[in-house]
Amino acid sequence: MASLLGQRRLSPCQQDHHNLIVDVIDKEMSKPESRIHEKRHPAEDKTPGKVLALWGDESHDEDFYAPYFSSKPMNFDGEFSRMRHCLGVVSHRGHKPEQPNQDEFFVLVRKESVLMGILDGHGPHGHSVAHFAQEHLPGTILEGIREDPESWEKSVKNAVTMLCRECQLDSDMANKANVSGTTMTVLMLDSAKPLNWRIRSAHLGDSIAVLAYRKGGPWQIDQLTDIHRPDRQDEMKRIQDAGGSVVACEGESSRLLAGEWSLAMSRSWGDFHAASAGLSHDPEFNEHVLPTDCECFILVCSDGVWDVIPPIQAVNMIGKYPPEEAQSAVEKLVSKAQLRWQEKGEIVDDITALVLFPISDYDDGTCTNSDALLASQAVSKWKKDGGLGLLSDYINLAKCIHGD
């Protein structure tokens, strides 16, 4: 321990300087007209046990007239101050007249896992379709995972199938989903044992997720999703085999033609009118084991970010911030994306970004916010020192320095 004391110390001011989603919740809840509300997510009724939940609220009439770039109303349940991972979330309305924010997101944190996702609605009823999917999909996924933790692909496919059935039982939603749809990018972070985390993904459409990591040098990325564009070779073949067609658009993405409609993606949920033209709602999957010998974080965003900021640029922006400033990091990213949209023209897309810095040293899932910040700082120092020595020594040292 003596050798560790001679190295860079974790100072009290570092502990106090943080900005996480819990700080946004606390600040908003103190306002008389808060846009964040305490409410249970429907998935909690299907998955017994303690869950921390954060998700986008349903659009209401007043949201059609909300100021551009305003934050999306959100719901939460549980004490996010006790979340061990460092989380940042931003969802802003773009500059699209006569449309509310059509992006959706959810984060469901359990003792042993995090299930999170972003959905980007499109079409006249895209916001309703995305919200319906966001409230119905996670619970079925978690039910399947609870029965068999290794059934990720099976659980997601079953959840999408059940979502279609539930939609058809709701005549209003069935009509909306016939002419509107949503992307889906869903991720599960879990761990069979400490410091052995994996991230499993499933996606439809163009909301990209990346795993970023570095060990002393520049940030590296593994893209967890492969965008479903109509001109992707395998996607185009499926569309053409179904009798559909793909048209190239100068200066824009290619589009799938479906009668009087066209889509900039080849897979989505909803858009049922385009199924006969080759549109698919079968997710694609990916799995990565998180590195244990370097810093890492997970970033997932709607195309409001990716259309104007390449993944490596977005990662470098986020990577300038420590884990305990995750909220500041995504706020900066979203602000930069909005500026670039404005430089392009009058239209600005809805923009949603979610970043998660996994913290794996407290494995009971119930540490305090102070403990989580100390753990984050201790893990960062341990990684910067090359993973030498026991991680528990670094955590104990951090507590000793702070007098905890």
C-alpha cells in the first residue's frame, strides 16, 4: 500500500466534481413543473425484484409545441443514487415543425445486469409506435433472460414477435404501426463474475451502438451494430427477392420503395405496409466481452448524432470526461450534434444519446452514489497503472484517503 500512496491521490474535490443522470433527476424533481416523474416501468410487473428504471415519457399534445431542443419528459423509478455504473442520458427534440420528439429510450438496472435501448420513431405516428415498443419490449426480454441467462437471441426474437401480437390487439396502434415505425437498438450488460462483463446487442435500423476502450493510447472502438441500409448488399438482395426496389438518392441515403412510401432503412419495427416490399423486423445480434485491462464505455445514440458525427469523433468527445461526469459528456455530444445540424440547414433531427461507464467492483448493486464515484476513480487509476496489484487495494486506498 505504501507504493500506492506515493502515486496520484484521489482528492476530495475530484469526488465532488461529478454530473450523472441522478443529478439531473434531483435537480428536476426540485422544480414545481418538473419534466421528470416518478413512475414504474411496465417491465417491472413482469420481472420481480429491485429494478432501477429510467425511460422516455409518452408524448402529449403540448409536446407538439414544445421549444426546439427541449429535453424529453422522462420517468424514473428507484434510487438512482445507488446505481454503481456511471450513466448519462440526453434526449432533445430537434427542429421539425409539427412533430414532437420521436426518439425513445429506456434503462433498466438490476443487481446483475443493465438492459438499455434507444428507439427512433419515423412517420406520422413514429413517436407513438416507438413509445409502444419501448414500454412493451423490455419486459418480455427480461422474462426470457430470467428463465435462461444465455437465451439472449431467443428472448429478443420472442419479444419482437410478442410485440407484433400485442400491437395487432390494439386497433389504434395497429393502424399507426402500419404507416409508421421505429428503429430498435437494445443492449444488455451482465457479468457472470466480477471484472468479466459482456455486452450483448440486438438492433433494427440505424441507431448505432459502440464499445469504446483504450489502454494508455488513443480510444479504439468496436461498432456493435451494422446499419440496416437498403443498399447494403445482403439487404438489397432480400428486398429484390421480395419484389421490392431500392432507389439511390443523391447526397442522401438510398431508400426502400414501398408503394407511395419510401424508407431510409431496410429493417425496422412497424412499417407493416412495407413488409411485402422486403422490409424486415428480424433483429441482428452481436456480443463482446468487455476488456478488463483498460478503460471502456458503451455509447448508443439515435441517428441524430451519427448523421453528423462519425463514431470515432463521438467517442473522443465522450472520452475526454471521467466516468463520474457521464452526463456532462453526453450533453456536450448532443450540443455538438445540434450545432452541426444547424450548419447543414433548417431541419435538425431529434437527438438521443446514452453513455454507460461500467463499474464492476461493487457486485451487490446497492452501493451509494459516493461509493460508486470512489469506485469509478479507483478503477480508473488501477487501469492507468496497467492493472498492477489488486483492485481491492485501490478501492481501499480511495476510501482511506477520503476518510470513509
